[in-house]
Amino acid sequence: MDIRSSDDRRREYNGVVIEDFDLDFSLLVVDADDLSRLRFRNCTFDGSLSLVGSVVRHPIDLIECSIVHLDLTGSTLEHNVTVQDTHLGAEDDSITCLTARKATFERSFRLERTEISGSIEFAGGTVEDWLDIDRVTVDGRVHFPNAHVQHAQFIDVDFGDTVEFVGLRAGHLAFERTRFATDPTLDEAILGRIRCRPAGDVTWSFRGATLESGRLLQSEEGVAYYDLAEATVGPVDLDCSAATFDRYRFMRTRFDGFHFAAYRDLFRETGWTLDEYAGTVPAVSVPDLELTYLEAKRGATADGDNESASAFFVREMRLRRARYGEHARNPSRSPLDRLDAATRWATNGFLDLIAGYGELPERIVGATVAVIVGAALIYPAIGGAPYGRTARDIRLRRAWCVHR
């Protein structure tokens, strides 16, 4: 291959077998006078195709190739890199056959119609334009922790092992008709826009993540669960009804622009319940539930949905009463603390009964009417005189005074 040749054919490997193609020299720059592609077509790499630590200023195409290990660790690829109709890996699918740890793709990185018999390691990698993985099968694990991508899409991808995107930063991230052998992890990710439409049953973990916008959709062939515990959720659309709302988990979830008003009828139908989740999770403490409804109340208030905010506030206060009850029954606490908790529990219950914590004014009216009617019924029973007897006593009193 002569990258300085003006003949494109001299920039292409076609139908050759290569033991190792190794350019892993620090600060190596692969450059020429123009931007013609470096193309490997129908090539077999019995070892590694390695560009470790290199800077490549040409587009690279790997088409219909067989490569045991593609290693781009620490490299800088200034133009598009395309891997198409290619097989990566060997018979031992436990090896890592695509490594792009701390690599920088200044344009796009595309994997299309490719079979990966092994794992992908992309820790700390950066793609400044598109990461496009389309019609790809991955037998091993996929590891994208702390990667940065501007746009990423996984379309018709079949993952055969663990998939991890912990700490991923993405302007746009989409999963369309993607199958998972194990549940994917996107904890602590920061996503400008997210779109998920998986194929088959799956549980997505977004614990501690930030979802600024997007859509979380249900699978056409199974059930998709979304764990949004401790996440920050913006104006994200949920594909659910009252019967499927429990596929979305809210626990200490913060809301930043979420459209509560759009789901008011659904909340009303489910009794304003956020903590029911059909997926498998550890037991949740009462304080965590209380904070869950506190955050929901704040989010609904910010959205201008006063009805939802009021209902969430009532649930928050009832959970606070349950917390007081737990403290009052806890033998490890001091007697004074238990007495204080019992007093707070009783006061909280009284406010709920009388006024629904100020959110149910009809209870105040009902309580007022009950007091008036009750007093009218109780007064005679405790010795108060009826009207007729009182008038007779007055006449007798007057007659006695006149006689004197």
C-alpha cells in the first residue's frame, strides 16, 4: 500500500492474507497529500490490525474482512472509519476483538452487517460525530464506560453478553429493535436525548443517570422495564397506560421539566401511585418513598400541575406519618425520642383526618358541620335543658320575685 500514490488502487489491500498489521508506534502519523480512503477489502488478518497510539488522517474502510483483533487504543482517527460485512474475533469468543480504549474518532465510526465473536472494549473512547452500529451481532461483552459520543445508534443489534454504558455521555442515543441477553446498564450516564425500543424482555438500569429528553418505549415482542431510581428525568415520553405504568420505577427520582400534566389522567387512574414497580428490586425504605413523593411534588409544581402536586404532597405526608410510627416503635431509640415521634404521628394523623393536610378543604367543611351537629345532640345529654323547660323556669323565677 502506497498512501502517497495518486492511484486509488495502490491505497487498497484486496484479497490478501496478513499475519499482523501493526502500526502501534507512539505519535505515528499516517498522512498523505489528499484524503483518499485507505481500504482493506476481502482481507484476512490472522493476528491484529493495530493502530495503537497512531494518528490517521485518512478515511479507513474495512470491507468483507476477517480480523482476529482490531486494536485502536489511544489512536486518533481524523476521518470516517467504516467496518462493513466483516468478521471480528476467532473461535474463542472470550477474547476482546475490538478495542478502542481512549481512542478519538473525529468523524464517524460505523459497524455495519458485522459479526463480532468476542468482546468490545470502548472505555473512555470519544466519537465526535456518529457511532453507528447497525445489524451487528456481538457474542461477548460490550463495555462503554465513560465514553463520549455526540450521536450513537444501535439498530437491529443482538448482544449475547453483558452490556455496560456506565458514565456514558451522549448528545443523542438510540436503541432500535435491539436484543439483550442480559439487562443493559446505563447508570450515571448523561444523555441529551434517549430513545429506547428494544426487542424482547429487558430491564434498563438508569440509576443516577440524567435523561434530558427522549422516549422510553415498550417492546413489540416482550416487556421493557425502566429503572429510573435516583435519576434526573426531563421531558421524557413514557410509552404506558394505567395497566403498564408499573414498568417504570421512580425512587428518589428528580424531575427537571418532566410533563406531569400530560400524565395527569393516568396518575388519577392509578391513585397517584409512583412506587409500584413490577420489576425486581430490593426492598425500599419508608424514608426513600417519602423522598420519592417529595421530588414528584416539586416536579409537578414546577410543571404547573397543581392537582398532581397536591396529591403527591398528601402521599408524602402519609409516608412521613409512617416514618414517625416506625420511630415510635423502635426500641433502640430513647424514650424521649419515641414519645416525640408518637406525638408527631398523632398530630400528622389528625391533620390528615381533619383537612387532608390542607389539600382537602371539603374535610374542613365536613368537620365543622359535624362539630355543630354533634354539639346540638350532646348538649341535652349532658344536662342542658331543652327550650320549653327553660322558659317555664324563667316564669317561675319572675313570679317568685314579684311575690317577694
